[in-house]
Amino acid sequence: MADGALKVELTPGLARRLEAAAETAGKPVDAYAAELIETALDDDWAEDDARFAEFQRTGVSVPADEAMARLQQSLTTRFAARK
């Protein structure tokens, strides 16, 4: 793997989803998959881990509609930054 080569086997359904997403993004499938992996690896889970630990400690959670609104805003911001 030192040469950067990596083979990943996907289920047929996941492969179709990846191909469709890459086509929508206007990118080759392998480049799009690499970009998704890089983005996932760069994500910082510290805040998520801290929130989960706080929930386990207190039992207090965020209402689903509020969490979904935050997620939608985050996605809108991230997608706008990509353009």
C-alpha cells in the first residue's frame, strides 16, 4: 500500500450510489471516492464525543427538530463553500 494503491470492494447497491453521486459531482468515481474518504478522515469527532459523554452523564439531549436544523445549516454551509 506504500504506493497509494488500495482496493475496496463495495456492494452493488453502494457502488451504484457512489457512481451516481460522482456523476452528479462531475468527477471520476475513484477521485470522488478518495475525496469522500479524505473528508471523513479529516472530520473532527471531538465535539460529537464530548456531546455524547455529556448525554451519558446527564441524560439531557437536544430535540430532534433542533438537531436536524443544525445539521441542515451545517450542510448548506459546507456545500456553499465547495462551489
